[in-house]
Amino acid sequence: MAQQLQPSLILLDIGLPVINGIDAARRIGLVSPESKILFVSENRSRDLADEALRTGSCGYIVKSAAISDLVPGVQAVLEGRPFVSTNLTGPAPVDYERCLHVASGDHERFARRTTRAVEVGSETKPR
């Protein structure tokens, strides 16, 4: 759908029935590189948020904070600014690299890196 519609913004959950949201975000980044992704998840782990953001997402909102974070998160992501709920747990840094590339218009460099990451990831998984 992302390839066909080329949406400006995609709200994406981590827990999806067929494919997890992180893998979905990687695929979306390849077929719709200008679409901005905002994760909305129950999971409060900063490590998971960091992994989600490395896929190309510009934001991560914890569902329990959606009442206060959803509108500012959507606004920030649409403006090319990263947004992460403040109630995450854990010490991991958050990676905003793609968000910054998308905001600067450098989609191609990130898409090449993401394609290689997907290729490498598929090489290491047992078949």
C-alpha cells in the first residue's frame, strides 16, 4: 500500500500479525522513501525504540502516552523533526539518522544503506 499510495505519514505498530513493524518499516523505506514513519507501540523499551528508529522512522510514541504525545509527534515528524515519548525505559541512545536524512532531502543515501542492511540481514538468517 505504501508503494501505491506514497503517503506523507505512516503510523506503524511494532506488533503486527504477519510481519513485525520493524521489518515492515524497512520495506516501506525501500518502496516509499519520502514517507515518514511514526511508531506507536505499547513497548517502552528505549532499545526497541532505537531499533525502530534505525529502520527509518522519525518517531516513536508509547501508546499509554498517546493522549499527550500523538499530536505533537505527528507535527514533529511531518516537519522532519524526530519525536520520542519521554516515558521510555533503558539507557540506549536513540538514532535519528534517517529522520535527519529525510528532512535534508538525502533519501538516496539512506535508501542505499537500508537496502544493504536488509540484504546483510537476510544473509545471516538461517533458511
